[in-house]
Amino acid sequence: MGIINVAELKREMVLAEDLRNLDGRFVLAKGTKLNSKHLRILKMWGVIEANIERISRKDVEENTIAQLDPAVIEEVKNLTGERFHHADLEHPPIRELYRLCCLRKARGRSGMTLREDLGPRDTGKKQVDSNRLSNDVATTIDPHELIRNDIKLPSLPTIYLQISEAINRPNSSARDIAKVISKDTSLSARLLKIVNSTFYGFPSKIDTLSRAVTIIGTMQLSTLALGMNIIRVFKRIPSHLIDMKSFWEHSLACGINARIIAGYKKIQNTERLFVAGLLHDIGRLLLYSNAPLHAKNALLSAKYGDTLLYKAEYKIMGFDHSKIGGLLLKKWRLPISLENSVRHHHSPHRSKDPLEPAIIHLADIMTNALGRGSSGERFVPPLSPDAWECIGLSSNILSSTIRQTDRQIEEIIQLLF
């Protein structure tokens, strides 16, 4: 017997036990021989895996690899192994993510070349340059200084504050909230495009903001509006430090991954997790903008010291981007749940409410593993065992989450940029 991902089920396979969806609802009985109809509708029923008779997980993996060129598989494993060398490949979800990344690369589904992404591990003259730079700036800085009022700190868009005020008025209707949103024609157009995209997948077109508010919910649409506005806040980030298109691709992919995982956990406002993922690395934008020498020093230290970027940030500055990101959201008076997720996405165990930070933690790791854009990190960060236990899902959600993100990400990027 073996637990097999729903995407790898085949006709004629026989269920070794009763099949249930994530809600525990009965779907098919033990002993059922799967047919084409079963395979088509299992995903619709929310099934992510099944226990199959006379076949193991290892059998399925070996059969999949056997269909690919052994030389390609070997090269891909070596390259992917470099990217994962800070992660624990003995940890089941990381092992599954590594396997999925290898297969994805071997099948040519990823547009990124790992060798180009990681680059050579050079510790020569560039390391000397990095050391010289660290002497040109203070070794640590006060994160609170970076968000003082007299620093060039971005302001939260007025439209978001107006939307929040409208939502908080007890007698506000969907039409009232839609009227406030419609003051920003660009935001209105983008929200309607997203509502009608694969991000939601509604069967019929939603052509008015008031209907969108009614169907999606006031808090959900407000949260989505916040995310759309913040994308426009940061400008003039030094291009030699970060490619902004790549940064937002990484952030959007993380947000979509987080939203899908939140759906598996039955979190009601999944848009909140999308925006938390969208903003999880916003502290890096503040560093690139207001402390460019420190940020550059951290990037060089991570690259030529063969370490994770957030650890290099802490070594150089005494804090990392997650702390400054959390402080920024606190200054903006955004919901505490967003601040919590951003502040603790590298350390969910330090949060009083660790579930949502743990989801962002996992979503970020998945996004880095798949090479979807970059905020500066070159490696796959380690997955906290406590965070994975807190999430409490099967490793088989990884492949289904990746497939759904693949379907949504390109359309969302086109809608927003």
C-alpha cells in the first residue's frame, strides 16, 4: 500500500481504504477500482491523496523518473541540490518539494536556469570587495530610525484608509463601499479584472464593484485593495540592488501559494494570506531604498559567503528584513495579523498566533524553491518542523498548490503590471 498524490493516480488502481476529502467527507469506498470518471472528479471533491493497494510511493516516483533522460535527471539533481543545500532533505515536505523541483526542471517547465541563478561560488576578489564595503558603513543600524517620519518613508494610500472607514461604519452597504473604491479608477479596474480572473474562477462575469463586494466580502475586498495599492507605493528602488519585476513576481507567487494553502486550512479570509505573502519581503524594499549600502553589503555577504540572505542581513545590521517590514506595517496601522505574518515569516514559532506566519513561511520556501522571481534570496530557506506541524497538512498539498499557482500567476502579473 502507498499514499499517492491525486495527480499521480491512474485507472485500474484500487483503493486500500475509504477515500475522504480534506473535510473528512466520504468520497469512495475501500476496494473501488478507479476509472476515468473518478480521476476527473477527485480534484473537484477536494481530494489530494489516496491509499492504493499493491503500490508504494517509491514505485510511483521510480516510474516517473524512468520516463526521463537519466543524464538530465542527474544534472538537475546536482543543480537543484545546490539550491537546497541549506534545507533538510530528510524532512518529508522538503524532500517532496525537492523531488517536484527536479521533475519540473527536467521536464523543462521552469524558465529559470539554476546554474545561472546561483552562479559560481566565488570567494576571491569579490569577497575582498564585500569586506571593504562593510568598513564603509556602520556595522549595525537602528531599525526604528529607518521608519522615522523625517525619513523618506512611503505613505499608505488614502484610498485604503477611506475604504477601511467605510467598512467600519455599521450602516455601510456594499454599494457604499463600492462607491469609495470607484474613486480610484485604476484600482477599480484592477480589482474587477482580478475578481474575473482564474484567481477566483467564478463561472459568470462580475461586472460591478458592488456585486464584487457582495460576493467576495467587504473585508476580503478591502484586503485585496490594500495589496493592489501597496504595489504602487515603492518607487525609485535602486535597480542595481533589485529587479522590481522579479521582486513582485516572487511576492505575488508567495501570496498565491499562501492563499491556496489557507484554503486547505479552511481559513475564511484567504485574501489576508494573499496580501501577507505579497508583503512578506516589503522590509527589503525599505532597506534597498533607505539603507542601500547596508543592503548591498548583505547581498554580497550572502552571495560570496554562501549563506541565506536574511542571516546575512542580521549579521550586517543586527536585524533582518522581516523585522523592519513588521515595523513598517505597524506604523501604517495595518491589521495585526498582517504585521504578525510579515514579522515572523522566518520564525513562526516566535509568534503568539503561529498558523498564518507558518503558512507564509512555507509559501516563501516553495516560491524560492521554484525560482518564481526573487527578492534577493538565492537559496531555499530551511522549513521549520514546528511550522510544518502547525500547518498540519500532507506533503501532497505541495504539488496541487504548485499547479494552481502556475495557472494563476501569469494572468495576475499581466493584470497588475
